Amino acid sequence: MFLLPSAYLAPVSYYRFLASGQPCLIEVMDSYQKQTYRNRCVIADANGPLALTIPVEKPLPGRQLMRDIRISDHGRWRHLHWNALKSAYQNSPFFEYYADDFAPFFERKWDFLADFNEDLMHLVCQLTDLKPQTKRTTGYLAQPETGVTDLRAHFDPQQRALQDIRPYYQVFAQKLGFLPDLSIVDLLFNMGPESILYL
């Protein structure tokens, strides 16, 4: 069993664990941490990697659980993220094929970040034909039990380039070279139904 953090359009390497056939626990009972994949993803645009960050309401003083973090409406982020995705992937082979599935996530309001992340994860799994066994944690696991691989600290935006990811087709590869371990949408929009074979 894998113990994974909640993540916004998580990196490709995250979905490899979901595709492994092992049950996965999604951690929502940990303390919220800034500058993680919990509220950001990294895509490829014409100038290189681009981080998209969801603004969240300022956490209350003290420890605030991931499950309780509310999304802020500050800065029209939904509009900006959707425009960034369109700009980056409109020339990819499968963006138009999947655009109508993703658009509602940038039109409708979700209150909690963990819910938004989970609903997006379910959509990606549906579109890639992944059928992972996932459930949320119901309490914080300080010391995961035997048989649980703790991957909560494994995914770090600062270490993204160190992930061992085989190259696949990317729209800007001729200009930028292959960019490893971007958001799962990079794989999906570029490889479409073959994404599951890659994973």
C-alpha cells in the first residue's frame, strides 16, 4: 500500500504509483505545507516549466489539516490556469479531445482544496482508464504500519527534475528538450489513450 499526499494535477510519477495495482491512501490529515504539489502543478509552456498555484485562504494560527484548507477566489486563478493550459497545450495532439472534461474544474467553485484535488484525480484516472484503489486517511499516520510505503515527502517541486521518467512526445521538446515529471495533464494531452501504457 502507498501513502500519497493530496496533489493538484500531480506529476506523472505520482500516477505511476496509482497505476501500480497497489491500494493507495491519500493523506488529508497532515498539516498543510506551502510550496508543495498540494496546491501547485508544473506544466510546459513555450518558455519552459510553468508552475500554476491555487491560492488558498490563510490558514488559521496553529496546525491546520490539509482536509480543512479552503480555496481562495483571489486573483481569478481559475481563469488564469485554464488560459495557461489552453496556451500551453492547444497544439498538443489530444487537448481538444479532453478539454471539455477539464473545463468545468475551472468554471465551478470548490470550497476545499482536498476535494478539488481528489475530484481532478478521479477525472484523470477515468480518462486514462486507471482504476486505482484509493481512500482518504481518517487520522494522521505518524508511523505508517508495516506494508505501507510512505511517499508523503517523496514529491517535491524543487526536486522534480531528479525523477527518473522515460521521455515521451512533448509539444515543445524540439525547443526545450524533454521536461521530466511534469503534471499528468502533460502526458495526457500529448499521449492521449497511450498514457496508460506509458504509466
